[in-house]
Amino acid sequence: MPGSVQSIERAAAILQVVAGSGGTLGVTDISEAVGLAKTTTHSLLRTLLLVGFVEQDPATGRYALGAGLLRLGTHLDVNELRARASNWADALAARSGHAVRLATLTGEEVTVVHHVFRPDDSAQVLEVGHVLPPTTALGKVLRAHSHPHTGHRPAVGAGTVPAAELAEVRARGWATEQGEYEAGLGGLAAPVRGAGGLVVAALGVTGPRGAVLDARGLPRGPLLTMVTEAAHAVSRELGQGSG
């Protein structure tokens, strides 16, 4: 058997360190972790940046896994994603009393792949297949983790999500909407991660703004717990944290 390619081994080691750090390490920390010179590590990181396998926060210099890795086998079939999430989405709707949606990015579009009606007798329209603007809570979560450091113009609707807001969403692990998509509507969403740790979907609730958010625009505590726990549960179903 031919020998291994050293540069690929080194790049793989860097990716493993970056994946395990959760975006908290700079080039010096990474070089120490993999046992390489800082100049060598920096050169490899530049290449990984160019192909989208890592991303760098320009403000802190720290590295995180890039959305380009989603194209290397971490992408889930939508039917599988929906099947693994459906029980948790149903339970979230029942507990919260709000409509629940699961969304993914299709190119640059935020697409609803699963929708659970709010548990009441009011007329509702199934939104599976609908494309949402990035100003929804679901859109903010997905854009924050696919383009974490830049604002983006929406594929649908009006408005732009500021880079600072995307960075905040990425750091805290949830996003809200406060009538940006529909007047009087509030939303709350959290990321769903696949086996490799990358965000593959967003799970969230929508309802009257006052029921979802408090007077400061922050999510109501019990609802935030419900949404984040449900998103973590779906992530576990997809293999996140296993092994």
C-alpha cells in the first residue's frame, strides 16, 4: 500500500481539533493541539478556509467548522430528517401550544420540511415546502450557521439580517423573530445538528408575539427550554454526540 499523504493527515487533524473546540480556538491553540509549527498550521487553515471546510471569525480570529463540509456526506435526506424529528416536533407542539416548523437550507432558501399545527381548532394551512425569508427565527438560525459572520440579503421577502445578529445567534444557540415576517407574530428557533456536529436544520415555534416573547423581546423561559431541548433531542436522533 502506498504511504499516506502528510498534508491530508495534517488537515484532517486540524479539522478534528476545530470540530472538538466548538469555535473557541485560534491558530496558536490549534498549532499546539496538532503539534505543528504555527506557519504550517496557518497555511493549512488558509486552504481549508478557501474550500469552505472551516470559517474564521474576523473579530476574534477563532476557527469553526465550515458549511462546505455539509456537502461531504453530512447532508440528510429530507424524509429521514422529518421521520427522526416528527415525534419531538409533535411533542413540542403539544407542550407549547404553538405551531412547530422544521426547516433546512436549500441553496440560499429557507425551506419548511415539516410542520405541526398548533393544537387548537382554528383554521391552519400546511406550510411544508414553503420558502421563508431569513428574517424568521428559523432563517436566522440557518443563516447564522451557514454564513456566521456576514449579513445576507434574503431570497424571499424584505430585509437583511445584520452580521452582528447572526453572530449573536450563533453564540447563544437560538434565535427569535419579533414581527419581522408577519406583524404580531413571534418566533423562537434552535439549531439541529447532524452526526458531524454541523447544523443541518432549525426547529422552532411560532405564535402570538406576547405568548412567545416577553416585553423585552426575549423568549419566555419555559418555552426556550422546550424548544432547545427538542432541538437537542432531534440532534441526538441524528447521531450528534454519539460515539
